[in-house]
Amino acid sequence: MLVPDGGSEWQGEINEEVTVTLDKPGRYIYKCQPHMALAMVGAIQVGEPGNLDAAKTRAEEMAAGSATNKDRLNGYLSQVE
């Protein structure tokens, strides 16, 4: 997971709904731990993008642990402005 400086991390339980409030601007990256090998990840941008370099670095680290879809997260990051 990656959150902007001052942001809060979150964690959910399998098959349970999770609600979070993202109040710090920047990019958030999250993953589905049981399916990380399939690159089940997501990216959220709140307000100004800010931490793009940190997000790209984290995307590379997460891709290294994936068996497939290694470019999925970089693709998501390229879509946010």
C-alpha cells in the first residue's frame, strides 16, 4: 500500500465491505493481498497528484511480486492526472 504523507492506511477482511475516507491529497495505491500474484491492485487520486514519484516506485515494487499483469498498476497511474 502507498498513501500520501499524513494519509491513513486501511485494511479490510476477506469478503467484507470496507469504507475509508481519503482526506489527504495525493495518490493512494492499494492491493488485494490474496490475489497480489495476479496484480489485483488499484490507484486512487485525491485532489492534486503530489506523490507521483513515490507511487511509481511502489508500483515497480509491487509489479516485481506479481506473476501476471505486471504493468497493470503503471497503466492505472498513467490515467490519473
